[in-house]
Amino acid sequence: MAVYEKPKAVVTDARLRIAVTIARSLGRAGIHVVAAEAADTPRPLAFHSKYVKSSVNLGRGAKTALSDADVETLLEAAGEGGVLVPVFTPAVFKMSWDEPKIARRAKTLVPTPSALEEAHDKARCTKLARSLGVPVPRTSSPAENGVDIRDASAMLKWAQDLPYPVMLKYRSGEDAGLPASLRYRMCSSPEEVLEAYRQMETVQTAPIAQEYVAGEDYGAALLYDKDGRPVASFTYRSIRERPRGAGPTVYCVSEDCPELVDYSHRLLSALNWRGMAMLDFRRGLDGKFRFLEVNPRFWGSLALAVEAGVDFPLLYYRACLGEDIAPLRQKDGVRVRFFPGDFVSLFEYSRLPGNGAGYIAKGLWDLLKYRPRDGLFSLSDPMPGLIHLTGGVFRRHARA
């Protein structure tokens, strides 16, 4: 029977593949991992990882909001001096609000509530980024332009001045409980903007309009310690997403981009950040990057960073405990895919103009040439992948 001398780690949102990556990383380091999930979740992925030594059930609403009782359950599971690892956004928010209470019994690293609120509001965060010299797409909203949304002629004038095509975005689609594909609307005319704005306003007030930037998606992930100092960073390029342009990454490659780390650090430092963050960027056809949004948490393609030598879950655990962390350098050219999403995305991307069957052939050749690791399926820990395939794909019980 194994004896664990290190503090336990309690990982929330066990239904997500991100939680599996975190559990594997910590478990391989000899840490006792406890997985937590809402009691009404069928077969949470991380519950079935061999690296998870115990599990706890939270309240039935824990997927969207942790209760005080849920936090108490997590603290009891962690034990004195244990580490709480919030995976999805609601858990990050709750632990941020309750950090003084948590700090008396356990360790965690989360931003302050004010930092979270500003980062999670696309309008406020975009404005802050622009003020710091971080390039952003042209962004507009009726309120920012002094337009009363009840004034039809003023709204039409505002819509006519937008750059087309334009994307209407919720300030925080995650807070509205929407999947990634429904958090924006692409519009090609003022009439489409006005109709979409009216519909979106009924879901969440004050959507924003943002110039559509054609190009490739990039990500920059950074970890900050309790004193707000950056201890690790990682950048990558998304090759394919599903659904395209809005969904989680299903095929990606590590690429060192110091420019993105600089932009990200400017923004996060201004927010006095603590803990984990991943920032989305788009590299336009002109070769220039534009900042899109902040994800105040671990992200869907976390497995790529771990494969490329930046083990964020273990670094997070160590930072929670106040350990010194030596500088790390990521390995470039590492590729990770997520089956079966990437396989399906090949056919979706092949339907784009100029792609066709040749795109599928090139995609299959890439798989043979680079032999990318899968971000979830593992022969040494097969159950999460098998459950994702049978439950997450066909019954959609698992999310990215």
C-alpha cells in the first residue's frame, strides 16, 4: 500500500478531459489525487483514471456553481494543507470569493474577484488590452458610442459604421451557460447585426461587435504565483478546432512566440494576476497578432503543454505550496490531437473553399509523418478515453 507524504490535491470538474490531464500529471509525481464532480454527472472521466486514488461527489448544481457545502466537501477531501485545483470557470470564481476561508485550511492559486470580473468581461478586457499597447481587433458597442439601443435610427447608424464581416460576441458567453459555438454571431450586413443584437440582448445585456480577423488561432498560457510573479509560460498554434473557429482545439502544435508572452504578461500583470490563465490570439493574414480573450483557468489542450515539457498541473501544485520553480523552456514542434474530434474535423475543414479531398489526404499524411500523441487516450490509463468515446461522443456526457 502506497504511503503519500505530499499534501493531497483535489481536482474539480472530473467530467472534463482537462481534469484527466491534471490527475495524470499529479499522480505520476506521487501525489494523492482526489477527483470531485457533481453527483448527477454520469461516469466522470477522471473518476476512472488510475491516477485518481479517491473521489467525492458534490451537489447536483456544482457544474455551474459551487455551493458553500461543496467548498466544505473539497476542503475535507484535501485535508490540512492540501491543494485545491479548480478546473472550470465556476470553480475558479467560487474559490476566488472564498479564498480567505480556504486559506485557513488548504492551498489554492486564484485571481482576485475584481481581476476575474475584468478579465471575464470581453468589453472591459479588450479596452484594458488596448490601453496597454496589446493589439486587438476593432471593437465597438452601442453604449461605448453613446447609442441608446431603443433608438432604431441610432442603432442603424452604429451598425452601418462597423467593419464587415463583423462578429457579435457576448461579454461572457460562459457565464450565459452557452457552448462555444453559440457565443458569437457572424454578420455581413447592418441588418444582420441589428437582428442578432436584439436576440443576443435577451440572453445577456450589452453584447459587443468585433472586427473579424481571418487567420490562425494561437494560445499563450501563463502561471503566476501568490505574489503575482510569472513562473511559467507556454505558447502554441491551433491547427484545427471543432467546430471550426469557435470550438475547442482538436489538433495543435507547440510554437515558441515570445511576442505573445509579452502581450499576455502586460495584461495579466495589470490585473495583478495569480494562478492559471490562457489567452486567445488570432494571427491575421498580415502576420500580426490580435488579442481576443482571457480564459482564467486551465484550458482544453493542456495536454500539449505537458507533452512539450511545461507541466502546468505540477507547477501549479508546487506554486501553491510556495516552492521555488526554476525557469523552463518548452519543446517546439510537439503535436497533440484529440480523437475522434480531430478525425471528424478533417472532413469539416475539407468542405472549405480550396480544400477538398486533398485536405483530408494531407491531414492523414500529417498523422503518419508526425505521429502526434492523443491528448486523452492512453494505453497506460485507458478508461477515461474509452468512457469519453462511448459516453462523451455518443451521449455527450463529457465536455472538452
